[in-house]
Amino acid sequence: MIRTVSQRAASALLVALVSCCGIVAATAATTGTGAAAEETVSVDVLQAEKLSESGQNKAALELLDRYLAGHPTDARALVDRGDVHESLNDERAAIADYSAAIAVNPDYAYAYASRCQSRWEIDQNHDAFDDCNKALELNPKMAYALRQRALVEIDLSDLAAATQDAQSAVALSPNEPYGLSTRCHVYVANGQYDAAIKDCSAAIALNDRMSSPYFYRGRAEIGEKDWTAAVGDFSQVIERDPTDFGAYYWRAMARENTAAYADGLKDVDRYIAVHPDDGDGHLLRAQIELSLGNRAAAKASATDALRHYRIDNNPAGAVKAQSFLDGLG
């Protein structure tokens, strides 16, 4: 599956004064019902949240590990550590922490929504869907859970439900860039490229450091065959996140269609290095090699593509690869 990992919206930090004894009182909606509850929060937890918010995730993780060793049932700290694991791309560790938080507080809506995202990222779509449903049962107006459920529904091929959830998320927070980016993603899945470009452009105007709206605007531009614009947008994704290897695949496709074959070959090789079993990557490489006049290399890559499509039980892909090979004679 060639996609970008959606970025979790930064959690709002609670502003509190540090008392002499190291505990502060803060107000937070941790019950999942939307009603605020008075909560005592450790200075260590608040400091870890500030570290994570500033991108110092390893330092935040060390601090939370020390704190949770002595306070293993602090649900907020468990969720915070889950968020840090998620930021460090350790989805399974994140899931374990969200699950521990839910065991402490079964009504913690944000924990369910966060576990939904982490499960979706490792293709546990049905479990993710159940988690987002639970989050929305507890808090029907949680835009985060709505937009995350929309992404799950795309992968479950329920585009009507995904569209409805994405629309609802934007209605709740019209100027929130993550919601607009998610609806852009849904529009791309629906083939509504003009609407997708509008939403992703609006998200970029609100927060131009996010990579996901550039990614899905690039996907929409590929749908409209605006190859040059797509190269530009996927380059923006890679500038912001050089580990988003899906962006290299799509930029390679756009570059092939602008006759930038050598650069396209470099991009697709970066993608295949991380996803060596992906038939689409090998078939794109075959197409670029043929455009460069390298028939033997094109045949080898197409043969690799055919093999991986068959392993993945992808008959449509296998037909494409075999057709390409037949065309080589």
C-alpha cells in the first residue's frame, strides 16, 4: 500500500503553574464525555508534554519511562507515552500504552481514537474501526476520531462513509488543517481531484509545515496529469519528511511523465529499497528503464513485478506486468 502516514494533530498542552510540591491542578476532558474534570498532573508529565510538543521525543520518552515506573496507572501519562511512541513510528508500543490507559479508564475517548490511528497505520483496519467507533460513542464531536475513522473507511472501501465522516470533521472545525487534509485525501480516493486540490491548498495555507496536504495534492495533480505540479508537491513532502518513501514513488511516476527519467529512476530505487516486495514499484522501474532504452533492465524489473503480484495474489497487477513483458517481445 503506497500512502503517507497521517500526522497526529498536536495535542493541546494545558497551561499550569508548578507548585512547590511538584503537583499541579489542571483541567482536562479525560473522561471522554466532553465534560471537563479536575485532574492533578505531575510536573514530570507536563514537562514531557512540552518536550514532545517541541519535537524532543526521545527526551520525553525517557522522562515518561521514569515517571511511569513509579506511577503505572496514570492514564494521561500512558497516553502521552503512546503519543511519543507514535511520533517515533513505533505503533505497536503506542498501542500497548493506549491499551493500558484504556484499562485504567475505559471511558478515555482520546485513547481509543489514538489507538485507532496506530492500528490503522499497521493495517489492523477492523480493530481500528472499532476503536474509532468507541471514541465517537464516548464523544460524538471529536473531530480527530471522525477524520481518523474516515481514513480507516477508505481502506475498508467504504468511500460514502469516509466522505460523510470527513465532512463532519470539517464542519466541527472548519479552519483546522488536519481535517481539510483528511477530506482532501477522501476526495482523492473518490476521484474528485479539483475538490481535493482546493482542500489541500487551504490546509497548506493554514499550516505549510504539514506534509500530508502536499502529498494528497500531489496525488490529485497526478489524477489530473499535472505532472510538473505533482513533482513540486512531492518534493515538498520529501523536504519535510525524507522518510516518506511513498512520496518517492509518486514523484518517480510524475518525473517519468515529464521525461526526467534519470531522476525518476533514482526516486523509484529509493522506494524499492524500503519496499522491495511491492510490485507497483518494480513495474514503474521497468517503465522508466524502458524509457531510458535499457530493455534488459526493464525486462528484469517487470519480471520482478510479475513475481510479487503473483505472491500478493494481485491478478490485475499480474496482467499489467505480463502485458508489459509481452510488449518487450
